[in-house]
Amino acid sequence: MTRARLDGLYLLLLGSVVFILLGAALENAAPSPLADFRALYYPARCLIQHDDPYMEGEVLRIYRAEGGDRPSDTAMVRQIATQNVYPPTAFSFTVPFAMLPWGPARMLWMTLTVGSFIFASFLIWNLGANYAPILSGALIGFLLANSEILIVTGNAAGIVVSLCAVAVWCFLRERFVPAGILCLAVSLAIKPHDTGLVWLYFLLAGGVYRKRALQTLLAAVAISLPGVLWVWQVAPHWMRELHSNILAFSVHGGINDPGLASTGGHGLDMLISLQTAISVFRDDPRIYNPASYLICAPLLLLWAFVTLRSRPSLARAWLALAAIAALSMLPVYHRQVDAKLLLLTVPACAMLWAEGGLIGWFALLVNTAGFVLTGDIPWAILLGFINNSHLPATGLSGQILMAVQVFPAPLILLVMVIFYLWVYVRRCSAHAPSPAAAEPC
């Protein structure tokens, strides 16, 4: 191992240590830890007892009977735990955890979240280290050190993003392919809105990548089918109930409302979809939803068209995945924890940096800004400063404070999409392959 690779690995390990120690400390100090894992655990417990996991009353009964309802829990935490918004495909993965008592299930979930995210980070660093090992180590180390919310909330994004990154490594390295297929299939079953567009890249890229995508789809169906059939037997009206639960979270002032009145959309683990920025100008879903789609649809169509028309190469894969990782966050509901999918942008950034020139510097600037503006610690510091500033919440100062909280994350994600898509289109329009395409796998 060269000195540069060793230094990059040290930076990665430093970020891992901060991630583990600070995340464990914050989880232990949190008044309502692992609230998002409860949203997976208790509906699955409900299903095991042959009760409807999409009926809030039935989940709440089990939640209280098993001691889940703590005195420190707020109404928001209770709603998260008992109004299930995950698709029935997720039960094939969550039921094994629900077969365990809360204590062992909690420890197993945290261990899997931490272990899988660090392992996936190492694999992506291994890919980026072929171009710029120190830069890759610094970026991924920073991302790890700013991912404590994954541990505190127990959100499934930690495992979903990790499985997706492992699959990307397996497919592009052409090693352990069955494991990669299984990983991507599980991630699609749990949170398809997080990793669905990454799967779409492999489908559109053609060749062996399309074969992997189709194999993944078959695996996802096979994994999900038992859970779906079980839910259909226990809760034949689950689709209507799931829709009702999603609406309950998304109503004006609700937890997932992207508007200014949201009770859970701003602050730490904030909403980062494009709707949050557009709602500042017009807080109306009839406006901010279509506007978000109109902005994102041309970008997605251009990306898909170029992917279909271009010949697959390693360099083009990095650029395509970097663009789609950022774009995945924008058109529909996503939170700060889901932005850890930006891990997939590191190889593209390292490749452009290794090539040198203005594009390399801009790639570093865009990635650094993206990681900072979606990172946990920078936002904790900023929100602490805002809370201690004692500025009035109305008038111009209130509007500025809200803009500071709402605009940075979705706008930097949009900048990342546009930048990497521009480079992707530019490279694919050239007849000769990029020199970076000859880099070793």
C-alpha cells in the first residue's frame, strides 16, 4: 500500500471513530432514541400477532403493551412509531428483528447500521482511491463523521444506502455479483425511493449491467412476495390505510409537510427535497409539487437519454451515478439521512480531481459543499446559533433565518446534479473515450 493510500485510509478510519463514538453518545443521551427504528419494529410486531400493521390503533396497542410508549415521548414520536408508512415489501427484512425483544433487536439494528455503513464507505473509498486516495478518504471520513443521526434515529437509510453502495462496488468490480444482487434487492424492498434510480442506471446502461438490474428485480420480487402476501391476508385494505397514513404525515403542518408550517421538516434530520425551497415562495402542494417535477423531469430525461445512447465505461458510470445520487433526493420526499447516498459521488469527484484543471477544482468545491450542507454537525452548530441568537421570528429577520434553514440543502443538491450531469453529457458526446476510462478497476 502506498503512502497516499495509507493516509487516505487513516482519514477514513478517523471519520469512522467519530461516527461510532459520537453517535453512540448522542443515542444514549437522546430523550427518544431510535424513533425511526420503532416505525419498523412495532408494525412488524403487530403483523407477527396477525394484527393490521397499517392501523394506528392496533400498532399503538402493542406499542404500549410492550413498553414502547415512554414518558419522554412526544406526540410526534408516537405518531412515527405507530403510523406505518413503509411498503409491505419491507416486512420481509424487518420481521426477523421483530421476532426479538426490543433490547436485542435494538442492539442488532444499531450494529448492522454502523457496521454496514462503515463497510460500504470503505468499499467506495477503495474505488475512489484508484484516482485520489487522500481526497477520497477526506470526503468519506467527513461524511462518516457527520452521520450520527443514522445512529440516533435508527433510520433505515443507513442500511439501505450501505447495501446500495455494496451493490455498486460488486457490479462495477464484477466481484461477488450474487451478493451485490441481494444487497440491491433488499435496499429496493425497504426504501425504493432512495435507491430506485441507482437501479435504473444499471437497467439503462445495457450489457451486463442490464442483466444485473433484471436479476436484482427478480430477487427483489422473490424477497418481497412473502411479506406482501402476508400483509394482504392480515390487512386486505392495506393500500388505502397506507395512503391514509402517508397523508396524515403530509398534511399542512404535519411532520413530513415541506412547507414552512411543518412540525418536523426543518432542523436536524430536515426535509431536503426541492419542495422545501419552492414552498417558501408558495406554500401550496398544488404549486411546489408540480414545480419540483418540472425542474427534475428534464434532468432525469436527459440523464436517461444519455445513459441509453452512450457506451458503458467505468468513468461514465461514476459520472452517471454521481448525478443520479444527488437527483434522487430532489423530486420526492427525502430527509437529511437519505443524503448519505451522496457517498456514490466520491469516485466521480476523485476521478475529476486526478485529471486536474478547473473541472477538478469545481468537483471538489461542489462535493465539499454538498457534504457540509447535508452533514449533521454543521447543521447542529448552525441551528444552535440560530436558537441562541434571540432574533425575532417574524419580519425580515425571521424570513432570513427560515431561508438559511430551508434553501442550502436542496439547492446544493441541484447544483451537484447539474454539474455532474453536464460533465456526463460532455464526456458521452465525445467520440473518443476519456483517459480516465483506462483507469484500473
